[in-house]
Amino acid sequence: MNRSTITRRRVVQAGIAFPALVGLAPRARADDKILIGFWPIASGLPLYVGLERGIFKEAGLLVEGAKFASAQQVAEAMIAGRIQGSANGTASAALALAEITSPGLLKIVCSNPSNRKLVLDQFLVPKDSPIKAISELAGKKIASGPGIQNVTLAKIILEKNGITNPQVIELPVGQHVPSLAAGQVDAVYTLEPTGTAGRLKGISRVLENGVIAKYVLGDADAPWFGGSATVTTTFLKEKPELARRYVAAYAKAVEFVRKDPEAARKSLDGFTAIEEALAKEVPLSGFTLYNEFKPSDVEYFQKFFDVFTDRKIFNKRLDVKSLLYTA
């Protein structure tokens, strides 16, 4: 496993304070540091906002973000006990595999639904590509983000568009646009802000958005809970009060994103590949907290997990309800 990189935003996190609240929140202690793993995509926004806006600091928490090259690395770090949880955007299937490997590992505190309206997942092609539909990708070089979730979903989407035995190359998300520009691949299955970055640079265009909801869940408006924020059960058991305060503060960060998405978008700079000046262009996925799941949400989340069970990637069926955090 590659070493995680502690984001430079921790300097901001440590330095921001609200004078009116000094002395009211419990003082953070060095041995109570909470390390949260993230994959640098747009849906990790609540963590970025919590760090940048001092929301964790206000709650008396010493939270740091640890950037990883893939969701699988985040999950592995949780198993190893190196981090206390994951941010939104961490692939739910990778987290589920970690739970199967290490039963009782984690609880989901928030998931990020996306579909054709709440844009996160997409297929991109070079700007001047003649390709107009996913069904035209037969025989082309296609890449996806790293990890079993991305590769599996990319293959399913291609199959649903009539392409038999599709071959998909794994590439770090940061290489998707450059690879399209260099002609190394003809299309990529990727996640925002990749599509926005490629469009603004005049390199790529979106072939289709919201592909998971449409082709995997069978409804373009269905919520695809492709990424989740979690905490480890070890953290919950060993430091229950600290964990409770962290979950509450994370919920406040989610609320900030919902109420002021324009201000929240500024936190994408430094955590993702998109600069602050361009952040307003990035579409945002939704966010569903553990206590906001409707029965239909759970059904779609379960349907997503069952895809991996049906394909023998999960060696047992996971019950989504059992993985949701309870206060």
C-alpha cells in the first residue's frame, strides 16, 4: 500500500478558530487526533468543508484528512487501524469488501447519492471524438478509475450497451484527462470533477452522465450510493464520546454544503484536481445522512450491493441496514 498523504489543509484546520466559541468546546488533545481517509473527488466535499471552515475545530476535534490514490487504499487503511474512518466519495463497494474481510469493521454515517441530476459518474471521450454513444465504444480502449467498484461498474455499463466481454484499463483519476488528450485511451468511466476539468481545459466532453443509475440500477433518477463516509467500530468502541462528536460535526459540514453549495465548492481547491476559480462549475452529488435513509433509498443501496454478490465479487450478501450508524 502506498503511504497516505496528509493534506495541507490540516494547517488551515488547525489555525481556524471562532473567538466567540473559545472555551466552550472541549479542548482537542493530540492523542485524540482523528484521521479520515479520502479519495480526491468532488463528493468528498463535507470533509473538505469541515476542515476548511473550522467545523471540526469548533466541536473541539483534531481532525486531519489523509489522501489516498484509491478507495481500496482507504479501506485497507481502516482494516489496518491507521485511520478512523472514510470521507464521502470512498467507494461503497470497496468499503463493503473491507467489511467482508474484517466483519464488524465499520458503520456508514453518510452516503452520497448520484444520478442524472445529481451528477458524479460519467463517461468521457476526447473533445473531437466522433463517438456519440456508449454503444459505439466496442473495440475501443477504455479506462476507469482504480479499484474493483470502478472496473466492475464500467464493464456492466458497457455490457448494457451491447458490448460483449469489455476490457477496461485501471488508471488513477488524475490521469484520465491527460490520457484522453494523449490518445492513450478512447474513453474513460470517471467521476467528477474530472469531466468538468476536461471540459474547461478543452480536452474532453461528456458522453453520458448518471450512467450507474440508468444502466446498473435501471432508473436514471434512482439514487446510486456509490460512496460513503464511515467510522470504524474500533473508534466507536474505544472513544465513543469523541466518535459521537465527530459524527455530529460531520453532519454539520453536510448541512453547510446543502445550505451554501457555492461557498462549499471553494473547498474543492487543494483537495481535488480543480482550482478554486473553476470550482463553481463542478456539479455536486447529494448527501444522505445515516438517519435520513428512506426505505426506497435502502432498497436501491441494497440493489447496488447485490450486483457485486451476483457477480461473485462479494462472497456473501451484506445487509445495508446493518451497516448504518445508529446514534
